[in-house]
Amino acid sequence: MEEIKMVDLKGQYDKIKPEVDNAIQNVIDTSSFIKGSQVHEFQKELERFLSVKHVIACGNGTDALQIALMSLNLKPGDEIITSDFTFIATAEVIALLGLKPVLIDVDPNTFNLDVNKVEKAITDKTKAIIPVHLFGQCADMNSLIKLAEKYNLYIIEDAAQALGADYKVNQTSTKKAGTIGNIGCTSFFPSKNLGCFGDGGAIFTNDDDLYEKISAIANHGMRKKYYHELIGVNSRLDNIQAAILRVKLKHLQQYNFARQKAADFYDNAFINNPKFQIPFRSRYSSHIFHQYTLMTKNIDRDKLQEHFKSKGIPSMVYYPVPIHKQEAFKDFIFSHDDFLVTENLCKKVISLPMHTELSEKQLNYIVDNVNEATCIL
């Protein structure tokens, strides 16, 4: 049996090697490396895939979030609501811009923003909500959209872990993650469901005015070359990465299906195991399983992870420390009692290998050893 990897990028590349190599060589042959035709074509193809009016490619997912916030005419001290249980970038850009991150606990089932707690946190300084579609499943966007309309707030979706997930909007239509709010953001970090061979990101919107402003901010504040109307940044996707993403976008539906198939295999193996809570499946959102994350019950997670390692099974803990306890956020005042669910998750979640190349033999080996571990630990 081949080595089990947490993410098998090499195995995925081997299957599309001729397409990728040819795409890269074509860029090198043209020697057009920045703002070339590949970026333009990728943006158009991603717009069609997402059924969104505008895609603006940028340097990475963190830049996407920062640029999105920069486009909203916010002032220092304005409050932005987001999740406490996620990667630091979502809250980091809020603080970086002199805004105030208002962290909210998450739902114990979906691990996404607890909407019941969001409304209680809204003040006259609140300007936007950033829901994170964690691990591949959309947050409760129907409820969040109602709150945004009620309080006149922007919604910026962090869709970096859920690109391609479908969401039922008020039971009347289906939209892709990242296209439901005012602005959507994603990352093309190599391990993402749609990943390039370096850093990359993108911003989505159906708003023409926001599109114009976001495009300018991402390009040094320019709408016309050498005429800088806004304070901007330098954040762009290079032509080689765009060429790679064009190839991989053609396979994204297949990749997401492969992840869902592996998740179904895991679910069937663990559904009756009393030591685990399998991932929750929302009736409003498809789940594309950027991660397959179990909630442990009455078992020592550290010993469980050590056992996996001894059997050659990689695992990860996303995320061991909540944002409100990070040293970087020590100057912000948070109450421990506001994050009981998040703190419990940080102690108990564990993610198993999840990628497009998992074989049935590997999956059988993983589940056999996981179930065995719960009997002996």
C-alpha cells in the first residue's frame, strides 16, 4: 500500500501532468508572467463556474479578505463580526486595518458561526459580518442575510475551504459558496480543493461598483495606469498559477465528488462508534470536505494521534488554540464564557486524511486502525 498522506498533491498532479506541464510551458514560451491572458481567462472561467458577475484574482486568500474590507469605506474602530474557530487570517486582516474584530462562538454541530449569538453582538459600530464556511460546508447564510438586511450590514464570505459547495437560498435558488453575500473571498493555497502550485486567491462580487473598487485596490489603487485614485496594495495572481488553476478548475467537480465519496466511507465506518461525532451534514448546504473532522468523545486525543502516527496514519488538529486566546489578540478583551463551544472543539476535534487520491485500500486501513484505537485507548 502506498504511503498515506494528509494531502496528496503529487498523486493529484501525476494524473493531470501533461495538461499542467503544457499550460506552464505555454506561459514560459510567451514570457507573459504578470497580468497575462491566463489570468483573464481564468477569471472568466471561474465566473462561469460560480455563476457570479465578477472575479478578481489576487495574491492569496488573506489579501482577498483585506482588499474586500478595504473596499467598504470603513473607519478605525468599526466592528466586524466573525468566527472564533477558524484560521487566524480572517480576524488578522480586521485588526490589521485598525478595525475591531468581534469574535463569536460557533454552532456545536456545523462548527460555523452561531447565528443566535451574532445578533446579540451587533452594535451601532458593526459594519460587516464575515462568516467562514469551515471545513467545506456553508454557514447559515439565510439567517445571516436577514440580519444583514435588518441592520444594514455587509457580508463578506470566507469561502476558502468551501469553493464549489452549493447553498439553498431561501429554498428558491441554489448559489455557490462565496456568491451569496456582498463579497466572497477564497484562497488557492496548494492544499485547497482548488489549489495552485504556490500562493493565490480571488474575490467575487455581483456588485459593479464594488468590482471597480476592488480591482483598483488590488492594483495600487489604479483604474488607469499611473493614476492612483485610492490607497491600494499590490496583490495579483501570476500567469503561471492562473494557467495551472485553469487546468484544475476543469476537474474541480470531480475532485469534490472524490472527497465526498471518501467522507461517505468514513461516515459509514464511524457512525456507530461512541467515541466519535461524525461531521454534520446541513440540509441547506452541500459539504465538499476540505477537511474530514471528527469530534472525539471520552478518549485522549493526544494518545489517539500518537497511535495514528505509529500506524503511519497522518492527522491534524484544526485549530488547537482559539483566536481569542492567541497572543496576537491579547489587547482585545474577550470573555472565556463567550466561547465555550469553541474551546471544547479546540480540545476534541481531529481531522483524518482527506484528498482526491485516497484509495479504498487506504481508507479501509485508516478506518480499521481508527476503530481499533478507540477499543484500546
